[in-house]
Amino acid sequence: MTAVTDSNLVPVDTVGTNLDHRKRVFFAYSSLVTIMLRTIAMSVAQAAAILLGAWLCVSLTRYVFEKDPFYTGPLLILLFYFLPIGVAALRKHNSLLSIIVTNLWLGWTVIGWIVALIWACDTNVEADYD
């Protein structure tokens, strides 16, 4: 639908221009919403993976202490203590040294260990250009 102005008699497509602008705004907002939903889904997936891993660690530790507490229990605790460092090293985390220091200094408080593990699972890793 075109409209003709009285002053210069040039056809102006007011409906099409407005529609194109609405489409651009809609696609801009929809891509922003898509990115936000993808980020939320990744965060939920990471949180679920951390909780599942913690539950498995607790279950395995409980099982080992019930079956053979003297030989494998301390070894298992020692392996779990260094788990955040291993995760950060395998993922090539950019803050590996800080995670190591946090785990070694505060890991014995359990809260420090959880912080180090969550930090190791963060997305701040080296870019893979392969």
C-alpha cells in the first residue's frame, strides 16, 4: 500500500517501512532471548553436573568407608581433594594457578573445595582453534 504525499507527489511506502522495522526489532529481540535461554540452559546443565558429581563422590566415599575404611578411604579422599585442580587442568582453564591456590589453601574447609570445583567448571577456558 503506497501513499502519495501532497507536497512532492513522491510515493511513500509507510506500511512496508514500518513492517521492516518491526521485523528487525523482532529478530534482534528474538536472537537476544535465544542467547539468554541458551546461557541459562548451560548454567542449569553445569549445576546439575556438579550436583551429580558431588552426589557420586559422597556415595562412593560412603561405600568405600563401609567396605574397607583403612586402605582405600584416605586414598579416595586425597583423589577427591585434588579434583578441582584436575578438572581445571584438563579443561585448560585460564585461571588454573588461582584455582590451585584456592584448592590448596581453602579446600579443606569443604566450602573452599566447592568454590574451587565450581570455578574449575566455569567457561573461562582457552579457545580451541582445531
